[in-house]
Amino acid sequence: MSISDNVSRRDFLKSALSVSVFASLNGGVLLGRDTIGLRSENGTITGVVAIDLDQYPALNEVMGSVRLEFPNLPIFDQCTFGVGGDAFGRVMLSRVGPTEFSAVSARCTHNSCCIDDFNKDTERFRCQCHGSEFSISGDVMRGPASAPLTSYDTTFDGDRSVSIDIPGLPTAVMSESTSLTMLGQSTPNPVRDEARIEYTLHRGGQVNLAIFNLRGELIRSLVQSYQTPGVYAVRTDCSSLAAGIYVYRLSTSFGYSASRRMTVGAG
């Protein structure tokens, strides 16, 4: 069933967008993915990324750093990999003290190239193109850049979580909503009876949506048809499924593929 109203589209985008978290060492190993939330305050909408420190041990020590990537939003905080290279949205999150964190854009202020991951030996970020260097909090340590990296407010809960406020993110979300293909998180989750899975297509094509168990065995096919661009919602009865964790996967003929987990509770 296609969804055309703006309210449904906004609700979908809140759950559909995710941020990937990479280690700064070992070649940038993917550590996990987190959902981007939206917060409204005094008429202003802010993107919020909450990071669980138990999931990312690099942030448990001072000078530890991880890289956040926004794969569905190439226009957000765009930097390029070398002169004329591919563009991507990146934010560097680092621990600068026992209770202090720093979140800075990965876009060098000199010529919009991407900075490298944080180097603990030099205690600096370095631009890939022209060698500008920045401190862990984004201050210029060496030119040709003359302005600090864009920084974002962080909030530490005093225990095991830190959140990053990114004011420009919701604008990028809404402006790109008609040109993104995304798979949303099923609701409710966990589910006992009926689950709702939403996704959006930026172009028409053959679409396959199916549920698998953790062994990769097909449990149920939900969609196998050609669909035009738009936002869709599929409902499926989960009451007959055994309690546990399942994976639902969306794939298209134009090359998009994404998976999310769904938990089925005991009846």
C-alpha cells in the first residue's frame, strides 16, 4: 500500500535513516549501525545520534575516536575522497576527557576534502588532499586550512551513552526524501501479532521483500513485483512465527539491498 501524506513520510524517515559507525583503526572496520532520531524543540527540528559506549569500546578511553557515516545522505556534511573523488557524509566522534566528547565534521575547511581518521600518535586529524591538520576538537594545527572543523554539541549521560545534536541533518533528510531508496524499521518491534514494514523507492523497478531466519532460510515472501517510485507499507501477520529474531530484506532490480532485524515475542 502506497503512502502519500507528508505525516506518514516524516514518520517513516525518522526510523529509516541510519548512521554507520567505523573504527578509526584496523582499516576502518564497521562496528555497528545506529538509528538517527529527530527532536523538536521550540519549533526547531534537530537530528540526534545516540551512541552506546558499551557497543563502541574505542570511546571508553580518552583520545579514542570513531567515524560516523551517513550512507543515505550524501548531501549532508559532504566531503570528497581526494580532489574530484566521491562524496560522503561523515562526522568524527572522539573522547577528549573523562566526561567530555567532541563531534566534528570530516570536511576540511580548506577545500572540502575528507580528513583521515584520528591518529593517536600525532593526536591530530589530517586532510587527505593538502595536509591541513586539526586537533581532536577540530582546531586548526597546521594550514593551509584557516578555519576550524564544524563542531556539533554532544551530551554525555554520565554513564554509558553519548548523544550528538546535528541541526542540519533534518533538512537533508526532508530534501532528499524523494531521491532515496530506504528500508524502515518494522513496527511494533518486538511484535506478537501484525508487523508493519515501510520502505521508499526513488525509482521504479522489480522489488523483493522477504523475511528470513538467522540461518538465512526463507520464512515468508512479502513482495515480488514491479513497483513505481513512492513510499510503501506492508503488513504481515507474525502470530504463527516462533518467538525469536528474524531478518527482513529489501532488494531491487536497480541494485539496492538492505536488511533489518525484527523480534517476534512469545504469544
